[in-house]
Amino acid sequence: MTIRTQINFDGWQDYRGKLGGAIIYTETSHNCIVPVRDQLNENGNGEFLDPNYETGTVGLFAYTNTKDINKAIKSKVRYLFFGTRYEGSNSDYKNRYLIIGYMRMDKIKDVRGLFLQRYLNDYNPTFLNLDVCMAAWGLMRFVSFEDAYVLTDEILHDWGYAGRAARPLRTIFKEEHAKILIEYFDSKADQTDEYIDTILEYNQDE
């Protein structure tokens, strides 16, 4: 079993949200079977460091999803669901919006001070207008492309949500719909170790 990298929990607080969830978007790699984050900027939308499978965190090493994490915590939901628009070579999934896994938020921390130290000189530090920059740590479960949950406009509308199954989606899922997703992923083979191993291989090649 792959061992997750331990982080320093100083300043982290326990978090117990309600059974609901929020979408976090991530770009995914075109060049490997495991749908890991696009850490090499293959999509031309920047290097994605979230979700950080190795440490079990979101929002600790990047501010790409800070607003969405803040919104999820403010809404007091427990789960983050990771969505992506597939643009790889498998034609069966081309251009589909896939939810590839989830995170149960168990601990949270405001890392705005850390971001000010690390990223103040970035070209466009979008976190500067935020009062807090929340990061989360907890259980993660990811699946293969074949086991991903295909989210469609029809499903969203049947569930009573506005918007489209696309990158700008910012839906907060109600308890009954979060439960559908969690039960779906829990019924599939957990591939999180494969995600971690793939990213570690990427890092070794750099």
C-alpha cells in the first residue's frame, strides 16, 4: 500500500460538516491511463497541484480552488467532489464531464499567511482579495476513468440544479445527491494509490 506523505498539523482544526458536497474542478493529464491532475500543464491552463493525493490535501499548495473550498466550508458541507472534462485519447469519454473521486474534509486551516509568503510575487495572485484561504485535509477516494461518474446536464436538471456539466460548475450538492455520489464511488475499486504512484513518477522524471 502506498504511504501518504505526512504533513505538519500545527494550526489545523477538526472539521465536521453535514452530508453535502461541492464540486472542485481539476485539469487532468492526457498522457496516462490514470486520470491524475495536469501537473505538467498539458492543457495550457497552468500546473495543477490539487487535489494533492500525496498529502491528502486540497488548497495547501495552490490557490487555484481557494474560492470553491471557502464556499464549501462556509456552506458547512463535508465532501468535495473532483470534476474534470476529459480531453484524452479515449473516444468513449471525450469531452464528457467526469467526477473522478471525492474527499471527506476532516481538518481545515486558513493558509492565507502561507500564500502571502509563497505567492505574493505571482503574476496574478487571485487570493489577495480574499479574507481567508482555506485548505482541507482528509480521506480521499479516486477511481479509474472507466469507473468515473459521468455528470450530464440532464442529471443536474433532474436533481434540481441550474447550470451545465462544464468547468464553471459551482454546485453545492444537497445531502441526497452527495449520498448518491459517495455510495457510487464506494462501490468502485479505490485507485488512489495508483494516482499517488503516478504523480511520484512524474516528479522523479522532472
